[in-house]
Amino acid sequence: MIEEQSQPQGFMHWLRESVTVKLVFIGFLVLILLIPSVLIQNLIQERSTRQDDTEKQVSDQYSGSQLVQGPVLVIPYKTQVKENVASGKEVTKEVIKNIFILPNELNYNANVSPDVLHRGIFEVVVYNSAIKVSGNFTRADLNLLSITPDQLMPEKARMLFSISDLKGLKTNPQFKVAGQVATAEPAFGDNVFANGLQVAVNLTGMMDKAIPFDFNLELNGSQELSFLHLGKTTDVTVKGNWGSPSFSGRYLPDIRKIDPKTNTFEAKWRMLYYNRPFPQQWADDYSLIANSKKTDDATFGVKLRLPVDQYQKTMRSSKYAILIIMLTFISLFLTEMISKQRIHVFNYVLIGAAMIVYYTLLLSFSEQIGFTFAYLIASAATVILVAAFLRSLIKSMRSTGLFAFILSLFYAFIYIIIQLEDLALLVGSVALFLIIATLMYFSRKINWDRH
């Protein structure tokens, strides 16, 4: 009877003291903590989506990202077409079609004044810009289009241009074309550009000459200002008081000067028509420039986004959650073995919970004070909490101090990895190698055959 009672007691003692059982439990707990880790990442994504929705809402109310397109010169011409009527006879009918000519020289000179609007805890970059557009058109090569000069109707010519969000237009553009001054009006009935504007010009007697033009745009927008490469030679200069611009599109600027100290930038592009996806002239086809693939290939500009995206960095931090939890548990286990003071499995659960709550602290603080200070506060709070809890369990100041130092190194390591880009893989691999080597060194002191 005594032997029967001692066997269950012996089994329970082995279950409590077995290193193998403890390691299996730690591994199981790490897997269980994957669930709240995924939920935390979903929360971060939800907050990031809310920020995007806020940016879209503010852009809809203020003005969206702006794409400046054009101008394009449109010249009507008369041509004869043959049609079959109901009686079966073939009749000749005169119709009006159009020639489309792109600029020979196209110059954009933009000064951008950004501002930051606040909507709750979210921030959205908007801007006011003054853009001078100038250039010239040269005569069309009518032979390539199989058109004769007497077919042209230069007195009914017009110039088309577009901006992507007309709500941002603050003044009515005044065009100067070949000595004529005209006011832009909405362009209805064609689809050369979305949100098109046009000016009517009389080019009688000017078809063999260069036709100069210039106009000014006072334009509001948000986050991005882009241009469409339409000139045979396109020159663009953009200046602004923003210390952290990025450049978008297929073409990077030839010259860029960014001065974070004065919070200013200047960028210049010069592009030739060899890599432009549009011909210099064509007839009849309204939809050629409206082709989204070609438009994307010819669009370039500057983005004025906020320099720090706390959601992106918090998400990157959360992806290392399981690594931090696993290394923390291994360090805690080694501390337990070396100090020979048992830590109950429930205490592992509580410490794991603190590791997860860390990311909600990081997310909530980063929305208020920025990622760097939020990371410092969340890391310090977690290290202090876990170290104080461990101190109450093992009663060893030396072991507790060593564990707190190791945990601090883990958080510092993750922060460095997040800040790095090109060297992140190299630094991360070397650091993990050193961590494993350190764990190997301390694990030598454990008698694995004892339990």
C-alpha cells in the first residue's frame, strides 16, 4: 500500500522537477502565444487602415494628390469619307476630325509649401503650390498624317490640359498663346484627359511657326505632386520647404538637394522623348494619352509624406515577438537552472502575457509621442516589471540583474534591426549567432541527466 502511494508521489515529483517536461511546456507556451501575437498584428493593421482612411477623408475634403498633364494642341481638320446609304448608293461626306500635337519644349517650375493637418491623433500632409508652365509647339509633319494644309482649321484650334483634382485649383488659369490671352474652361465631350480644361486659340497664319505658350497654376493638393512627361524635351524643377521628400514614378531627378537643417529641398528633371510612351503627333485617337499603362510609365514627381510611419515600425517590431518571447523564456529557464530556484509554470504564463502587452503599449504610445520614445517607454516598463516579478520569485539580486540586462539587450537588438535596412540581415544574423553562443556557454552548467 505504501509503495502504491509512493509511485504517484514519485511521478508528481518527477513531473514538477523534470527539465524535459519544463522545456516541453515552454515550447507549448511559445506556440500558444502565437495567437495573441497575430491578434496584435491585426490591431496594428486596423489602426494603420484607419490612418489611411483619415488621409483619404482629409484629401477628399481638401484636395487629393495632384497630377499635372499637358498641354496638348488640338487642331481640327476636314476630311472626306465615303458611306453607304440605305438605297445602296455610296456618298461622300465631309467630317471634322482632329490632329493632336505634343509640346516641343515643356517646362514646369513648381514651388511647394507643405502643411500638416491634424485629424484626431492622425496627421496628413497637404500643400499649396505655385506652378509655372511654359513651352512651345512646332508645326506638325502633315505628310506623316496624310493631311494637306488646306484641310486644317487653325482658327478653331484649342489647347487641352488637366489636373487630377480640380477642387485644388485656386485661380482660373490665364493662358498666353502666341500673343493671345485666354481663360481656361472645362473641356466636355472628349476623353484626352480626365478632368480636362481647354482654351480656344486662333492659329491662322501660324502653322509654320513655333507657337509659344505659358500659364500659371495655383494648386492645392495632398501628399504628392506629379507631372506627365509629354514634351519632346521636358524640364521640371520643384522646390519646397520639406526636409524629407521622396521621389516617385519612373524617372528619378537628375539633381536633388535635400537640406534637413533648413527643411528645404530642390529637385530637377530633364527628359527627352526617346523614353516617352507617346508619339509627337497623331490623328483622331482621343484615348491614346488616357491609356493608364502609358500614363503610369510617363508619370513622375515628389511625395511629401511624414518621415516616420509608426505603424510600419510597430508592425516590424511585432513580427519579432515570438523571437523575443522564446529568447526570454530560454534566458528565464537558464536563470532558474543556474540559480537552482524553481519558477512555477504559471509565472512563465504571466511573463509571456507581459511580453504581449508590451506591443499594445508600444502601439498606443507611438500614436501619441512617436515610435522612438514609445519604444523606450514600453521596453523600460516591461523590463522593470518582469525583473521586479523575477526578483520576488528567486530572491537573487545578481540573477535578476543579469536577466534584466539580457532582456534589455534583446529589445535594443530589435530596435537596431528595425532602424537598419540594407544591413538588417547581416546584423541580425551576427547578433543571433552571438546569442546562441552565449546560451550554449551558460547551458554547460546544467546537469541535464539529473532530471
